[in-house]
Amino acid sequence: MSSKIEVQRICQYCEQEFTARTTVTNYCSHKCGSAAYKARKRAEKVKQSNTETTRIKSQPIEQLKAKEFLTIREVAQLLNCSVRSAYYYIENGTISAVNLGQRMTRVKRSEIDKLFQGNSQPQIKEAETIQYDIKDCYTLTEVQDKYKVSESTVQQLIKRNSIPKIKKGWYAYVPKHIIDELLT
């Protein structure tokens, strides 16, 4: 039994006007119907793939949230920053950490949570602003000559102990009493 209905419709795939023989026809041809079906299935597969990807990507974060002690790399991943930035936050006191040995720095999970509670300002250590007179200071060359150490040793000593360095012209000066305490 054939239908004698002729309804003007617009194809949902190619958007061309066509004459349909039923009221439920959506596509102008078998080709458009097949192409629309293929596009629909492709979109479903892409959506499924994207949800799987986000699930896999969020899985390590959930595991990190469950751990009580974190490595620096895990802290960086949790904060979405670089490892060097995580070390910087530890050095300036924003994050408290414990160094258990070489390559064994650990951060308590609660320290990360504290970052996002209360005070949003980072805790920056205040440097002492003591003014030293040049006559009470050694030049870096004088320190090398007096204590028979290399230039790199002097630089490391200054950096490790946060010794204030005063620059005047070509010379850098360090306080005598601090250097004498460290090297005698």
C-alpha cells in the first residue's frame, strides 16, 4: 500500500528542500540518512573518548589527595606548577617541608590545604635591614686570600648562610664578623 502524501520538508543533513512521502521522513535521500547516522555515531565515540580521557587524567590527582606525605614532584602536580616553583615556595616559607636526606624532601598534605585557607598572602621571610659600614667589611678577594678558599666556596658560603652582600662600584663587600664566625 503506497502513500500519495507529498509533504515539503527540509533535509536535516544537507538542508535542501525535498518532497517527502511520509510525515516522519527527515532526510532527502538514503545517502544523507547514512551520512547523518555516521556523523552521530562519530560524535558519540568522540564524547566517550573525551570522558574516558578526563577520568584517566583526574585519577592521579585523586590518588594524590589521599596521600598524607607528598614528594616535590607530587606537590608540583597538585598545585599545577613546575617542580622549580614548588622548591621556590618551600625556600621562601610559603610551604613547610622536611628534608629527610638527599632527594628525600617531603611535604605534609595538610600544608598544601593550608595554602588555600585564610591568609592569601604568601609568608615571605623578612630580610634583616642592618646597615654595614664598608670599613667593617671584607671584599670577596680579601676573604679568599685570608682564608685560602676559592671564589666558588665564598659564593656558596654567602648563599647558604644568607650573608648580606654590599655592592659598591666594582667590589662586593661582606661583613667581617659574620665571615670570621663562619670560617674560624
